[in-house]
Amino acid sequence: MSIQIAWGITGAGCWLFESFEIIGKLLQNSNVTIDLFFSEAGREVSQCYGVFKTPVPIKNPFIDKVREIPNFNQDIFKPGMIESYQWLGINDKKDINDYIHSIEEKKEAN
């Protein structure tokens, strides 16, 4: 079973290196393919941080706007809001390798 991931890079520089570290580890599995999408600011930040050599190739269509979620700041902190979603990501209690290991376990279970 092949796992396909769409990964978006925005203009926020925080977690940029960690994101690419995770992408690299995920790609070590031959069953994983990742489509990488950059916003215009994400492309610029990736070049500035030295993640890619300048220039990062541009393919069309090119996403240059990121839509904001209406009322995100008000809604996200309502009781039960966060619990109603399953968030994928890494927190400070889990190592990257543990996270990737859980992906492998889920894949084997299916």
C-alpha cells in the first residue's frame, strides 16, 4: 500500500528545518511519496534559510495565497474544539523516530 502525502511550506520559518528532516525520514520508506507545495513566501524563506539553492524551481500552477480560517482564534479555544479533530504532528513528548514508527504500525495494521 502506497502512502501519498501533500506537504505545504508557508512563509513561517519556524519548524522549517524540522519539517525537512521529517520529510527526509519519511522518504526513506519506498512506499511513501510526498508532493511538496510552496507558497510564494515559503519559496523565499526556504531560499533564505539555505534549505534549497537559489532559485527554487517554479512550477505552474503556483500557490501564492494561503486562506485564513474564519474565526480561527475564537473557535480554536472553545471547549471540545481541539478534541473534535485528530491533529497530525509532533509534540515535545514524542521523538521524530517514534512518530514515523507509529505511521509504520498504522500501515501494517491496514
